[in-house]
Amino acid sequence: MKELILNYTREDLESKVKPKFRAKQIYNWIYHKRVDSFLDMKNIPQNLREELNEKYTIYSSQIVSKQISKDGSIKYLFKLHDGHTVEAVLLLMKDTQYNEDGSVKHLQKFTVCVSSQVGCKVGCAFCLTAKGGFIRDLEAGEIVEQILQIYKDNNIDSNRRVNIVYMGMGEPLDNLVNLTKAIKVFSEQDGLAISTQRQTVSTSGLSSKIEKLAKLDLGINLAISLHAVDDELRQKLMPINKAYNIASIMEAVRNFPINLRKKVMFEYLIIKDINDDLESAKKLVKLLNGIPSKVNLIYFNPYEGSPFKRPTQEDVKKFQKYLLDKGVICTIRESKGLDISAACGQLREQNF
């Protein structure tokens, strides 16, 4: 089987091809001109093109279906080289805005939610992804090509800077080596040049892996899927809490290098009659004391067979007001793509 060239940073590629400047040319063909074949790289000598074509492939997956939400979000189903599937979502955060004369005032703003594993080991009680179990980690290039294929499908210019959130299928920190490589590939100046400041890693709280990520000091944003304020409830919702309790997560977060203009994001999934009361809000404020943080309140997204229910808007608003009154930055995340099962916790491996 041919190796996926998207696994390589430019430095990696420089060690594979000679002379070194060919790596920059190859990067330009892949990430800017978006060719599907090495044979189309016209300024590369033919013998090198043929050698690349024999050893490597540019893409190893294909888009097999996509669903478009009424809010403009698009969910993609990718078939991988081994027949397994993963999902990724293009989220339209802001539409194009125009001046009175018809000229463009602000271009569309996109966020892409990518997967890092086929399935997931964490087994959160509220998440649909975990129901199929864990299959395997994605290679760095398999993470990268989700973005690249979405760029191509939507004719997004290579110079546009999208935001990347590692919040799709899988626990990103369970696949730390490939995640780290993907982050570096995305940020390559000769490639898509997506700054690490535009990349957010969301984790269920693997404190030892948070510490490893901290030591790498990549400049990425960190999001913690907290969802509960005491170990007893969190362990029921997230069995992984037995290995990584709340105290260990908070300790790891306090030592995480954060840009002075940024904050650690805490994701708090609100489930009706489970964690939507003001006593929980009070405990959350205490828990976050001293951490530069922002809380994202997320409505539980129901799916068939789930024992949990979506909270009322009134209760979520009360929860938010309590946090804001205590000086905690808090937003209510709009569930994008809910009508196509593309919202948080709804992505899964599918048959087709």
C-alpha cells in the first residue's frame, strides 16, 4: 500500500526528496493547486513525479455522502482506505456580508470540526460516537485530508483561514502523536498556513496527556469537556473520570500554556434534570476560580434510544446568568447541524 504524503510536514518531505526545494513545490501543488496526481505537477522533473507516484498517494479517503443543514452546515462522510468511515462537519459561522454598493464587506467565516479516530474509547453515556466502540486511530494525513477535501468541495481559497476544532469522532489526546503532526501540517506556511491559534483541541480530560501536550507548547487552544462538577456524576456520564478525576484535570489545566489573550474553554453539556440546576452552576464557579476560562453551555442533542433529555431554554438561561453574574465568561453554544445529526455528540461511523 502506498504511503499518504499528507502525513508529512515540509521538513519531513525535505528529507524524502532531493534537492530540498522540491518539497516546497510539492506542497504548493497539493495545498494550493490541489492536484489529485503527482503526474500533474508540471514543474517537477518527470522521473521524480513517477517516483512519487510509485511510493505515495495524495488522498487515501473519499467523500461518499454529504448532508446540508438548513443553517448552512455540511456534514461529510468519508470512506477510508480500509472501508471504515468517519464524519467531519463544515460549520458556517458567519455568512458573507455586503456593503450598500454590493461589494463584499466581510467574507464567510468557517469552522471545520474534524475527527481524530474511528469510533472512541472514552464511552461517554450521552455520546452517539461511542456506541460503535473504538476501531482505530487516524493517521495525521487522514486528519489533514478531511480539511483539504472540504476546502476542495467548497472552493475555499487556500489563503482563507478557517478555524479547526478537533471535536469530531474520537478523543484527540488518545491519538497524540498523529494529532500533533496534523497540527503542524496545518500550520505549515507553505501549506494551508492555519495558525495554531486557530486550532482547538477538545479533550474529555486525559490529564496526563494534557500535561504532555502542554510540554509541546504548540500554541493551540484547549477545550475541556467537563459536563459535571463532582466526580460521582461525572463518572456516571464519563467513565474515564475514574482514571482522570476532576482535580487532576484542573491541575493539568492550571499548568497549560495559554496565550494571554486566550482562555481555556470548558464545555458543559446541559442535560435536563441531571446537571442543569443552580447548585451545579455554583460549584462550577468555585471549580474555575483562578483559571482564565470561558464556559460554553451546550444543549444536550437527543438521539434515538438515549435516556437523556434536552434541557429547557429557561433553565439554560438561568445557568448562564448565574455564571455571568459571578464574573465567568459564558456563552450558550448554538447547536449547528442538529437537523442532520451533525451537532456535538452525534457523529458516528456509518455504513452505506
